[in-house]
Amino acid sequence: MRVGFIGLGAMGLPMARNLRSAGFDVVVHNRSRGKVDDFVAEGGTAAATAAELAASVDVVCACLPIPSVCEEVFLGPDGVDDGTPGEQLWIDFSTNGPDTSQRISDAANKKHCAYLDAPISGGVWGAEAGTLAIMVGGDADAFAQGAPVFDAVGANIKHFGPSGSGSVVKLVNNLIGAATNAVIAEGYVAAVKYGIDPAAMFETLQSATAASPGHERMIGEGVLQRDFEPKFALDLHAKDQQLAADLGKLVGVRMLVTSTVNEIYKEAQAKGYGGNNTTAVIRPLEDLHEVTVESSP
């Protein structure tokens, strides 16, 4: 099985490497050339366009930042749809809304191809280790066909139903994470404003009912050390929050908390923190109240 991989970002590059390590012949395409050159130097193959890549592989994978880029790569000029010979599997590891997934799926079906929306979670560390959670929507037979690819990059892989289903599960995952970050930010800023030592509070709360992996990542691994390097950029989390709010409109469900968190993330972007890690959602509130949540010197 020859696999193409489009999008060599923080998640995509280690995923492509894991596919090579699993024995696949991997062809890559990326807008910027540096990571492509690195991959080729390691023994991979490069394609100049998405269409050229699609013409030479059995499976097309993509891991891209925003829905408009996904549609351009799959359906635009020199895109996957232009190059496919048909009878091909497309696996999209990007985070999109279910409407985007359905449009790409419809286009794939017209070319006698199968499309799986298969967004991922687990961070860069999971991408490097090949232990990603993968939430899949699409045809069950296509899901079975893609199993060797999924097994090379993930550890918790589940098929949730027809096209768009994987995208919905991923949006729920990310809206829960964003809401957790937002409420943790409010709690810690209020406590520090009162005079509480945030490091001591964190240690206690991680042995209490507030304990969670999200609390650990936000406060223990990030905020207390003032480390806001973008492992998952706030801009990307804000994009996902908007998609989650749009999901509520699509299915007619009142999503008041999601909408509020959406506005909190937009505020952080407006304050210039979009390029920081998603945990920087705390920084506008710190600025407003003139406090810093950090470990004591």
C-alpha cells in the first residue's frame, strides 16, 4: 500500500514518519518545502502538488489546519480530486465541521473514492509515539480498509458512523477542553487575586475532585512556569470553538457555555495571544486584574 500524506505540521510530520516506520512507501506534499526536504532526506518521496501525490498512491492522508485549506487541497485546482485515478481511499485527519466533511465525501464518491473524516487527539507527543486517539466517520468498509494506516499512527481508534461523525466527536472533545481551560483560568486568577499561592493550590486540587489531565497540562505544565509555547495554538482552538458553536446551530441545540467560551477565546485572540499555546486564554484575565499566576521564585 502506497500512502500519500499532505500537511507536515507539528502533528503531520511525525505521523508520516510513523507510517514509514510501519513499512509504508510514503509520498508527502506540504506548502513549505523545509519539512519536505527533511522527509525526503530520511528516505521518503515528495510530490509537487496534491494532484501529483494523489495520482501515485493508494491512500491519500491529510492533516491540515482549517476547513478552507482542506477543501482547497482536496477539491481545489491541482487538488486531490484533480489527480485521483479513482477507487482510492482518502483519510482526513484534520479537524473540520461535519458540513466540510460531507462536501469532501460527496466529491470523493463521484470519483468512486471513499472519504473518512478521522480527526485526531493526543498532542504532538501522541503523534510522535503513534498513540493518537482517532475519531472516524464514513463508510464502514472504508474504515476497515484504512485499518493498517490507523494502526500505524494511533492507539484508540473508533468508527462512529457515517461521514461527519468523526468531526462531531472531535469538536465535542475540543469544546470540553476549551471550556475547562476557560474556567480554570477564572478560578486561578480569582484565587491569586485573593492571595492564594497557585502552586500550592494546584498540588492540592490535583488530589481533589478538580484533578484532571487538562488541569495538569494547563497549570502544572504551563501557566505556573509561564510556558506558552504553542503545542496547540490558541488560534487553532478558537477555530474549533467556532466550529463547535456552528454545530449547535446545525442541530438546533442550545450551547450557551460553548458560545461563551467561544467569545473568551476571541478575546484572547484580540489581545494578541492567538499564536501562544491554548493555555494563554488565562492571560487577558491576568492583564485585566493585574495578577500573574506563577510559581514562587
